[in-house]
Amino acid sequence: MSKVKIGIVQTACSADVKANLNKSLEYTAKAAKAGAQIICHQEMHNTLYFCQGQDYEQFTLAEPIPGPTTEAYSKLAKELGVVIVVPMFEKRMHGVYHNTVVVIDADGSTAGIYRKMHIPQDPGFDEKFYFTPGDLGFKAIKTKFATIGTLICWDQWYPEATRITAMKGAEIIFYPTAIGWDSKEPKEIQAGQLDAWRTIQRGHAIANGCYVCAVNRVGTEGDLTFWGNSFLADPMGKLLFATGAENEEFVVFEADLAKIDDTRTHWPFFRDRRIDAYGDILKRVAD
């Protein structure tokens, strides 16, 4: 299949997990009705972004896989015949929790699971308290409509993650995200952060000759105002769509996967990689 319609769902969240989930399920159905074949949600899409502080009560929000959230999406994916990228807070066992994406295939089966590899620890992003680093590596997941990669938020800043995911065959790399501005930061700093975030991901698309899709949330939670601006970039880094910074919405856009082969043929970055000279990348500090 050369062409595939990609849908994203950008929403605000409340403390009501059930209401968040139901809203996201409704948006999924709307996106599917509009023609979307692969639909992606934002990071931890059915809870608040609770990582702004350390609170043991938040661990009660985590779910096993399979569990209520994956079962709801599995049923919907089979009913609609679509692939759904489901980011969630996973309880793997007592005391081990992950920031996870589950890819549900169009027949309702689980096509693959990815656990966030890079875990941030910054003011307002206190994730190391909650999440065990992923141990499944970087993956390309085959689905009915395309082979996709699923990285998560902080993973966005690491070119190594995108390169490996693309090398494994991912045609579209999704980045479910929860990123926003601290209300105390000056406006010029906020604008610079958004531009850097968008630029590095467009660079990943260019450097790897693949599609990149970032899906962020909106709304204000605590000191963070999430900046939305979800987008899809083609293999040349061109923005095919970009949402606003405030509104809940879904977008559907067609991607032509044939552009991947064409782009890589004319810009043969993979051909010219000097794999014999990259050993220092495996060191914490190069000599």
C-alpha cells in the first residue's frame, strides 16, 4: 500500500480518567469516519500529566497490558478496521511502571508495544520517579497499513533513537507527546522552545527519509500549558499539517509512502553512513 491516511487526536485532559478515555474514543471514531487508517493519540492520553511532582497516589492510575484501556481500543479498532496508537501508563508488576505505547492493529490484535527509553528529570517533568526506562529497544511495528515506529516525547531529542527505528523499517515514526510551557517563562523563551521542538523532529524526518508525526496535548495543568502544535512532516521535512496551540481537534492527512524510497534514492544518507567510524557513539564521553 503506497498511500495511507494518518489521523491524530489532540485533546486536553482532566482528572476524570473515564471521561478522558471516552472523549478520545469518540475522536478516534470521528477520525476513522473522516478516512483515517492509522490514528495516534498523545502521551498518557487518558490521564493528567501528573509528573510535575512526586505523588505515590498517581501509581494507582497505571494499568496492566492487556487491561481496560487496551481492551476498549482493541474493540474499537476491530469495529472500525483502523490501527490505533495508544499511549498509556503501564503497570508491569508491583513497583515497575512504564510510559508505554501499545499499537492495536486493524483486527483488534496487539501489533506491538514500545516502552519509553529516555526518561527526563527536569523541573515540571519529574518522570524518573514514576517510570522505569524501557527495555524493549527501538522497534518497527508492522501493521495492516504501514510499518510504524513509536517513540515517546523526550525520545524526540535523540537522533540515535530515530535512526535505529528507521533502520529497522519504520515508514512513519509517531511521537506521542506531553510538552508545554512553564507559566513563569518569558514569551521569547517559550517561542524558542516550540521552534526547537518542531525543528529537531523535522530534521529527523529529513535525516532518515521517513514521515514523522508528533501528537501533543493542549490545556493547562498545574504550572504547564501544553502547546499543542501536533504535526506531520514528510521525508523532506515539509509540514503537511500542523494543529493550533489551544484547541482540541483531530486531523486526517494522506501520506504517500512511495516518497520514502524516492527521497532516499536522491538523498542516500543510509548508503553513505560510515558505520566503521561511529564507535564513539557508544561511549558516554568520547576521548
